[in-house]
Amino acid sequence: MASSRSISSALLSACLLFALPGCRNNNLPAARKEGPPGSVRVAQVSQRTIQRVIESVGTLFPYDEAIISAEVDGPLVEVLADLGDQVKQGQVLARISDEEQRYLVAQQEAQLRQSLERLGLKNENDRLKDVEDAPDVRRARADLFDAESRYKRVRELVDQGIGPQSDLDQALARFQAAQAAYDQTRNQTRNLLQEVERFKAALSLQRKKLRDTVVRAPFAGYVKERQAVVGAYVRANSPLFTLVKIDPIRLRIEVPERMSPWVRSGQDVEVTLEAFAERKFTGKVWRISPTVDQTKRTFVVEALIQNPRNELKPGSYARARIQTEKAETITVVPARAVLYVLGANKSFVVKSDSTIEVREVKVGERLPDQVEILEGLQPGETVAITNLARLTPGMTVRIQQGAPPKG
């Protein structure tokens, strides 16, 4: 009897101990009060008209990105920009030694002046309107005129029987030689004019190379990367800087092909980023790909977003919402009427005899308090919205009235 009393006392003490509030397991989740197991609250499958919204996650890209390379060979004597620097269009980024280029320009200028002097021109901007105005051609023309006049005089004397035939033959030979010399001089002058143009082109190219020793920014932007180092010998096409323009900035997203009729240029785009959780940026649809990716069945849409404070950075992920003009009437149920079980979405239809029919449903767009039903339910049907985890096919339930509890 004493042993029985001890066991009873111990059990009583244990029961009292577990009854104390401080001895309860606070880590266990509290049961949700949704009413008795056999009772449910219900809602009607309904329809509503909505404006379709396209949602997608994409990546930010710079508006422009360019690798700035050296255009001439030579050592770098000055680097004036570095990573993260904001530069203006035309701003000097680096300088390459121009000593060799200056010498080559002087050489080309001397060759051009020599050819210009032979044509009687003072500077490279002067033009010879007619080849007959060239000094060599004028001299050859004067010699030809003199030889022709002498030949005519001798011929008159010979015709009168005063002069000998040998003088006429000599005058004719001189006249023919002067004619050939005149023709040759005209041809040489034309060739010299072409040579002048060639020298001018070579000089212009050499002057460009001299200008190219100063590396400038082709557009306003930021330095993304710097490879230039003072003292390094660079060759043409050696990369020096990578420059990006990020205002505006581009957002590239992928949209399912079935939504292609909904997208058009100029539509407003609402953009959110994890780095700016409390802010929304706005942009507009800028580019639409004309083709669909055959593996993903999506097409690319680009939005242009103003970025005046350069807060948005290329490479960041962003979520986009495009409000379309597509209006559709859809079938909806309360979000609580769908239960995800073993890889499938299920709804529990309450039939007219208060029994449960379990259906697998295909869901579409998720609204703030409702979900679109693409397949599995029909408007007007009644579905359970509480105690879903306790319901089984064919189970008889009692419908509760009033709003479901929150939580």
C-alpha cells in the first residue's frame, strides 16, 4: 500500500508540474482555431475583370559601353582617369608620346610644299584651276609658240625660193620637238597634281595620328575599368579604358510568348530592386525582340529607365511590372481556397449534399487576396476555405456562417 501511495504521489506531482505555465513547450506552434474538424467556411467561385500585368525579373545593362583603345603606337606619358571617375564627352583620358608623330607630320609637310612650289602654289589650300596655268606648262607652251612661228617663217622663205630646204627641215624638227615637249609637260603636270592630292591625304592621315596621341572620351559616362599605366608602351588597338553610360539605364527582361500581343513600345514599366526595397523606379518599354527563344519560349523586352543620380548599377537584378491594356474576365477564388499538396494545387468543392470533392486546379495570376483559376473549377461552385488540411474526399461537413478567423 505504501508503494502504491508513492507512485500515486509521483504521478500527481508530475501532472501538477506539466500543468504549470512555465513548464510548457513554447516552441510548439499554436493550433489555428478554424472551428471543429467537421465544419468549414465556404466561398463562391466567382469571376472578375482585370487588367493584365506582366511580371518578370531581369538584369540592368548600361545604355552604352565601349572599350577605349589606343589608335597609335607609343609610350603612355599621362593617365588622367581611373575606376569610377565620371567623365564628360571629349574629356582627355590619357596621352601617348607624340614625338614620333610630330616628326612624321613635318616630313609630310615638306614633301607637300615641294610639290606645291612646282605647281606655283603657295599653300595646301590653293588650287590650280587649269593645268595650262602651271609654270612648266606655260614655258613649254611658249617654246612651242616660238618653234611654230619660226617654222612658218622659214616655210614662207622656202616657198619664195629664198631659203634653203635644209632650214625648213630644221625648223620643222624643232616645231615637232616643242609640240612633244608641250604634251609631255601637260601630262607631267597632271601627274604632279595627283601627287599633291596623295601628299595631302598622307599629311591628313599623319595629322590624325598626331591628334590620336590624345585619348578622349567618346561620350559622357563612368570609367568601368582602367588598363592604362603610365610608362607602358601601347600599340594600336591596345585597350586602355572601359567606359559605360548609365543614364538612362536599360532593363532587359524575358516575357512568355503568349503575352506578345500585350506588349508595345512606350508602355510604362514599374521597377523594384532589392537594394531599394522601399522605392519604385519607372521606365518605358524601349525595345522588343522580333524573335522568340525556341528553348525558353520567351522573347526579350528592354525598358529604358532614367537614372539621373546614377543609383542603379548595371548587372543588378530587378523586378519589372508592365501594366498592359489587355482586359480579361477570369475565374477567381479566395487565396485560402487553394492548398498545395504533394506538388499539386488542390481545392475542396462542397457539393449540394455537403460532401467534399477534391479537385486538382491549375492556378494563374495571384492577386492580393485572390488567385486566378485556369482549370479545375467553374463559376458558381462552392469551395471550402477553412480546415482544408483535415478534409478528405466524400467527407460530410457542416457549413459555418460568418467571416473566417484572421491569422
